[in-house]
Amino acid sequence: MKSLLCHKTFVSLVLWVGVSLQPAMAQTARTPSPEGATVRISNIEDKATLPATFLVKFEVTGMEVAPAGDKTPNSGHHHLFIDLEALVGIDKPLPATDKIIHFGAGQTEAEITLPPGNHTLQLMFADANHVAFNPIVMSKQIDITVVEKVEEPAKQ
Ligand SMILES: [Cu+2]
């Protein structure tokens, strides 16, 4: 009797694993983004030198800005990556850290303060649940240098 019970348990366990893996794999579908949608930091050039506190302007084309949680099609909110080396778990909601800033109220610009030195900035537009779109809507990463005091251009 005992061995029969064990056998049954084993079979049901195999079935459970087999069934449960399927939906987990299908769940990786991300919200589709429209063809050609782009996002960029519109007011800062790559290799720019900036003061410690500066404004970053976010620009998305082909999609609309909406607060986090708003599931209007083709909408999402901005995320600023500061000194983020690698993005892991692209199919999961972005965490909120000091390197991943969410603008869940639908902001289109932000004032950022960074310590002097070299930094990177990158913008990502993500869906109502903070998950990357498919295809991903992300800017190029730009390099910036933050200085204590920006030299005024010499007067002519
Ligand atoms: Cu978010």
C-alpha cells in the first residue's frame, strides 16, 4: 500500500510540474509598443559637462505619457537609469532603486543632483506595470561629467 501511494504522489508531482511550467513560459509576453516608438533625453548631449544639479527632459515619440497603472494602449511612463551597468530581468517590473528612477506620476522632466565625476544617463519608457515594452523603448546611454562649477563661456 505504501509503495502505491508513493507512486501516485510521484505521478501527480510530475503532472503538476509539467502543467505549471507552461503558463510560466507563456507569461513572458510584454506589452507591445507601436512600430518606431522612441524615447530620448532631449536637452543633454552625449559627453556633456553639467553642474551638480541639472534638469533632464524626457521625450517620447509614437506613444503617450500616462501615470503608472494607467493601461491606456500605447502609453507608459518614463524611467531614468543613472549609472546603471546592466539591466536584468527585462520581463519583470523594474525595481525602484537609486539607479532606476520611476516617473510614475507622468512627469516629462526632472531635476537631478549627482556627485562630481563621470556618470551615465539612459531613459526607458515602460508600461503601466513598469515592465519594458516589446520591442523595448529605450534611449542610448549617454556619458556626462558632473563638475562642482561649470565654467562660464568667455565673454567676447
Ligand atoms: Cu515605473
